[in-house]
Amino acid sequence: MIPDLGKYADAVLGSYAASFGLIVALVVWSLWRGARVRRTLAEVEARAAKAAEGKRNV
């Protein structure tokens, strides 16, 4: 059931749309950032493993 918003309908619906858009943008940014951090961490761990292996062979 949709409430009657009267003359404020445009403002209220626009606010809902803007809020929804910002939430979606935040979730997308968070997922993108998480993937980037995960990739960077894997690179750092690989370098650390190589360095540790090099020290063992010496």
C-alpha cells in the first residue's frame, strides 16, 4: 500500500531514489575495494614466501 504523499511526492521519492543509489554505490565500492585489497595481500604474501624460501636455502 502506497501512502498519499501529496505535493511532497517528488521530493520524497527523489530522496528514496538518491538513498538507494548511494547505498548501491557504497556496496559496489566496498566489494571493489575488498577485491583490490585481497589481490594486494596475495602479492605481498607471495613476496614474503619467496623471501622466506630464499633465506632457508642460504
